[in-house]
Amino acid sequence: MATFRTRPSLVALAIVSFFAPRVVSHGGHEAIPEGEAISGEPMDTTLWVHILLQTLAWGILFPTGMVLGLVKSRWHVPTQILGTAIAILGYFLGHLHKGRQFAYSAHAGFANWLMLMLIVQIVLGVYLRLHLERGFLGKIRPYQVKAHGILGGVMPVAAWVQMVFGGIASQGFCRDDHVGQCAAHFIMGSAFVGYGIVLTIILLNGQQLLKRSGRSQEFWDSLVISVWGCVNTFTEHRWGGPWVANDLQHTSMGIIWWAAGLVGIWLSRDRQGRPRRNLIPGMVIMLTGWGMSGHPQSLDLSTHVHAIFGYSLMAAGLTRIIEISFVLKDKTTLDVTPDGQNDEEINSFQYLPPFLLYASGFLFMGATEEQMQLLSDHHVTHVSYILILFSVSFLLFLCKSPLPSSG
């Protein structure tokens, strides 16, 4: 683990320990011995500019541009051009700094793949803007349109993964015996944030797509829940090793996920094959939150953070149930206009479940063993840290939510 020569302020330390996942693309330090996480130099101004630029490009502009593309906005292309220019500048700045040096990591290796995806997406976008629709080029255009759309959907996920890798690399975390629990926290935490983002997009711009699918939102939720549960059932215990309390709890949680997911899939259609709402995903989220709120921890700080994570997740499930049953009254979709825009005003309560999922995800990603130990050593209280994570959740919610309509 890295050693710190100076004692940073408590707030700055808490922000860096979690918010550093906004780092994107860095490499060129393969000469540092394996296992030596970072050198003692502080992060210099160039590296901080790299972090901020890549945060702006990959965390804000590209996702915004993707949504603008989905709604056929004229601002889609300008937004993507601006994001591309900033991302390229940030990529090179990540290799030009003279501050803290990092051991080779997944962050460094994945950066080049991410930039390759960006180049391919730019080429596809330029080609499609030329509207070459005759001969062979015209025949392959539909496939390129589909590839452009698929790659556009994959890139925000890949960028998020790279951001997480960057945060891990910046602190020298998730090596040796910490890899397993670190992966569990970041994967599941990211899944909750992703779920919240999907619900936000569906709420604001995806009602027409949901209606065309002929399925309710709970069908897709339950399908993912059942698949995820199957994976958790067989991966949470290391085969050949002793069963411990956490193994049993994680495995039983996987079982209830796939069992409940199957019920949710079954209840998502009536006897005439029409889509129906059900409360199974909300119930699964509540049970997961309850289970995680009582997860045994070695540090008091970690116990408090895990407890608030559990309570937030329980609240997300409860508000989802209230939304379906009492706000929407089992209505499968909002009314939309022919061009796919919401014709029915969104109830303010509907913003609450996605936000609570954002908060739950960030709380869980911010509760790994090494993060908790670092903050505990510097006497950061759970109240300060939790408030910072909620602040990050509000900022993400701000980026993903447009101005509400005036009615």
C-alpha cells in the first residue's frame, strides 16, 4: 500500500479516496517494479488537468452526446466533437506529467483500447454524416448504422470501467489479497449506478422504446436479476476453501436473486401475453439492502458505511414499489408523442428511485477494505465520508437529468 509523507486535509483525502476513479488513460510506467504501487511524489498539475479533462469528456460530454443522438438532436455531433478534442488532449497529458509514478495496471493497459474504440466511432460517425448511399457503400450503410449505435452504447460502460481502474491505480489499491473483495465492491456498486442510469434514461427518453419492446420494465429487470443471481451463486465461495459467514451470505443472496428473478419474469405478462408490472425487482433490492446493512465488518467506519449503503438500497426498493403501485398504478409506460417524447408529465416522486440507486452504488464502491483502512487511519468520520459520497451522487444525478417540464 502507498505511504503518504504529508497528512492531507480530511475532506481532500475523502474526496481523493473515492472521486479519483475519474482518472482516464495513463501509462508508460512499466519500469516500476511489480508490487510497488506508487512513488512518493505528489500528483502534479498536469496530472490533475488530465483527470479533470477526462472527467469532462468521458463522464459528461460523451454520455450527453449519446442521449442527444438517441433523441435525434442537432447538438449530438457538436457535443461529440468537443468531447473527442478534450479526450485526445487529456490522453496525451496523462503521459506528459512529471509527478507521481504508477506501476503498470489495468488502467494503463485499457487506455489504448478505449482510445481505439473512440477512433472507430469517429470514423463511423464521419462516414454516416457523408450520407454515401449508392452502390456497395449504400448496401453496408445499415450495418454501419447499427455498429455505430452499439459502439456508442458500449463506450460509456467502457469509460466507466476505465474511470474505476484509474481510481484504483491512483491509490495503489486492489492488489494481492485485496483483488477479490475489491472486484466485488466495484462491480456490484457499478451495477447499482448503472441500474439507476438505465431507469433515468427510460423515464426521460425511453418510454417509446419500452413500449415497442412489448415487455414491462420489470421483465428486463427480472431477467438481469436472475442471470446475476446464477453467477453469484457459484462464484462467491472459493472452491476447496472453508465456508465463512460472508461466503454463506453472498451465496444465499445469489440464490434469492435467481429465484425471485424467475418469479418476476413469470409475472411480467398476463394470460393474453400483454406486459404487466410487478414488484419483484423492488423486493429483491430491499432484501439485498437489508442483507448488506448487517454485513459483518472489521472497522467501525466500514460498519457505518455498509449500514447506510444497505438503508439507501432498501429505500430504493421501497420507493420503486410505491412508484409502481401508487404513482403509476401499474401503468406500463407513460404516454408519448409520435416522435418519442413524453406526452405525460413525469411525477416528481419518480426521480427518487434512480437517485437512491446512484447513492447506493457510490456508497458500496467507496467501502472497500483499503479505502476504509486509509480513511480510518486519518480519522475521517463516517458522517463526513457518507455526505461526500451523497454529494457525488447528486452531481451524477445532475448530469443525467434535464430540466423538468413546467407542465
